[in-house]
Amino acid sequence: MKIENFLRAYRVMAWVTGVGLVILVFVAMPLKYFFGQPMLVSIVGMLHGFFYMAYIVCTLVLAERCRWRPLDALVILLCGTIPLASFFAERRVTARVREGLSPLATAH
């Protein structure tokens, strides 16, 4: 398979993971803790966990195919746990992979 296919899978999972985390943190958790409505946290939390596992797999496969340093892969994986960070990481990873660079490499 081409790197572009692995990159596409990574990009989709970065967005799905990011959207799920934003909904969990900014909608579901306030509903639970301020309004006593825990149902959405149960649903979105489980879905985010499932999709984060797929994000991990996609990131690690892309990292292996692109020969990233382990630290680069770790930083990108952590971006799936910080609200909004996966969106920024996805943009940087996409640009860097298309340039043939590691995500944390300094620009020329």
C-alpha cells in the first residue's frame, strides 16, 4: 500500500478521535457534572475510547511506514488525548508526510 493510504486512514481517525474528545469534554462532561445527566458521558466516552485505539493503530502504522522516531510517534499519540490537539497534529503530520519529513522535524 502507498503511504497516502496510511495517511488517509490516520487523518480520518485523527478527526474522529478529535471530534469525539471535544464532544466528551465540552458537552457530555458539563452535562454530567453540572446538570446530572451522565448518559452522554457513558456513550461518548466508550466511543472515544474505541476510536482512540484505532487512532493508535493508524498512527503507529504510519509512523512505521514513514520511519518516524519513537518520540515523534509518542507525541502524535498523546495529541489524541488533549482536546483540539489532534486537529493541529493532523495538519502537521499531513504536511510533513507529504514533504517526506518526520512530524517534529524542523522546517527547512
